[in-house]
Amino acid sequence: MKRLMRYNHVMHNSKRIIPYILLSWWLWAISANLQAVEVDGLYEAELPVTSQGRAERSGIFRSALTEVLIKVSGNGQIALSPGIPEILNRSSQFLQQYRYRSAQLAADPLTGLASNQQYLWVRFDQVSLDKTLRSIAVPIWGRSRPVTLAWLVVEQGNQRQLLGSGDDSTVTDVVIEQSKRRGIPLDLPLYDLEDQQRVRVTDILGGFQESILRASERYAADAVLVGHLRDIGNGRWEGRWTLHLDGRESNWSQQGDFGAVLGFGIDGAASSLASNFVRAPSSNPGELKVLVTDVFNLEDYARSDQFLAGLDGVIRIQPGQIDKDKILFKLKVRGDQQSLLQSVRLSNQSVLALTEQKTVPVIPQSTPGDATSISAPDITFRLLK
């Protein structure tokens, strides 16, 4: 079925009254306590099948790899990118594990009979796939991803429903499943008494974003998605969406069947998030000097070392000079300074806090016959206790 689709993406930048570099540090400061989480299953996919035959299995491997590439890159149209069709044609080469499972579907409302559906679960090798993607300069979105809070209203006839996390409905299930497909952590509000006092359905219908954003503060989400799905008759729906992220908002809309409209809303949010958080890989990995202060013992050193080594984009870490309570690490990284800051920001571990950046050179611990010094660090963190 052809879908009538309209996708308008409008970015409204908030007024800048301070230089860009100062703004980037300010955004870091207000985002320090955001609830980014690590997403599991990025290299896995499960799709329905009709048999366990080799011919169908081969096709499912290709489809499953497409789903994985969408999650890993954050790009919903990744299959159209240069070099990707060749990778999809070799999907079985990246295969790590697969298995079948059977699940009972809900009973047919007319016959009362229930049927079984078979699924094929597939996992691909992360190391091999990442290496291949980097070889063709495809950006890779790490496991640490921002959490999105979604306020969604479904309007049909005279009935309007604002979805809450406690709702037992097919719509809620579809929203969660679609967000998992795109690899983005998405939560619905409790919509308890406190939420009901702050946000009304008419706020979303009327576009009163301020009250929605104030009510969202209790959830400490990284982004806020506001959606209005309206039945326009003849089996067609209209969806209007707004994503709030770092003081900016993106807007888009679509018309089509209900599933398409709902899925397009989640896809739009995922694409907007990816455009903000995914950076193209550097063909030549660079180096960053990272200074960590308040390091008083071996345990402090180990915490700093393990945290930095585990960040997305860090290829190798080498401890450098030590001076009293400070240690300088040399990191080989994919990406730039902002990419590393973003990885620390999105980590769900409270280990390092960004400190005021200074240009004072770091003097290493002196050794006999060594009178050299090193330049100032690129980034300075304070170790949290």
C-alpha cells in the first residue's frame, strides 16, 4: 500500500549570547546528571519466519543484518549508503549465532483459535562488523545512548488518550518495540496524579511545550518527544511530532496508516538523536591528553584507567606522567575532543567530572637525568569519590 508521507524537519536554534566554546562547556555542566543508559542487543535481531529452510534463513540473515546496521549507525536509511549493499550480501560472514523459537499468538477474535509463530534470532560479530563499517567510513553509535521521554496522545473521534507507562495497550507495546528496533532508550511518563496536574491532553494538542517540559524535569531524561496521533478517517492517521534536545526542537509530521505514522514518529526521534550524538569516524585515529586530578592511590588510578579505557571511541590508553595527585593519560581515540566528552557525558557511571579548562602546563614527576616537560592537557577531569 502506498503511503502519503510528509516529513518536515525544522531546527530552531536557541539564541546564542556566548561564544560557542563556552556554550559547549555550559551544555556539559547542565547535562552532567542526565540518565543516559547502555543499550544491550545492538548486534542482535529477531524476525518472524514461516519455516526453518535454508533458503528463507539466508534471506532472514540479510534482513536481520539490516536491522542491526540501523541500530548501530542510527541511520534508518543505512541500506542505501555506499558500500552497505555489499556488506548485506555477505551477511552470513558476520554471523555469530542464531536460533529459532516459537510463540503463541493471540486468539483470532472470530474463530477463537490461536496459532503459533516462529521467529529466528540472530547475533552478528561486533568486532568484525565494526571493523568493516569503519573501513567504509560508516559512523558507529556506541552503547551509551540518551534517554528519551515520550508524551503521546492518541485521538480517535471524541476520545483522547495520553499514554502512560502503566497502560496495558497495544499502542504502548508498539512504541516500546519500535524504540528497541532503533536502539534508543525510550520511557513513557507515569502519568500519575502529579503528571495529570501538570500536563493535560489539551497542552499537547495545543502545542503548549513549556508545561510539558516542566513536567518532564522529574524524569531527568536527555530528550523529550511530544507526539499527537489523530484519526482523519478512512483508515488514515496524521502524526505530528516534536523532539526537544539541548534547548532545540525538531518538528515533523506524516499521514498514513496507524502503524506507519507511529513508527515514523519513533524513527524521526532516533534519526534526530543520531544526528546529534553520532560522529563520523576519523580515518586516522588521533591522540588526546587527558589529565585526571584527585588521584591519591592505586585504587583511584585503577578507577580512572578502567573508566577511560571503556569509553566508546577509545582504542588504547597509556598512563603518562604523574605529579602528586594528578596523572596524565594519553588516549588513542576515534573522533575528536567533543566525541570523548560526549562519551563521558553519556556514561552511566559517575567517575569523572569535567573541570575548568586551563592552559597551565603539567609538570611531570621528575626522574634522574630527565628535565623535560609536557604540554597542557586537552581535557581535565576530577575523579569523583
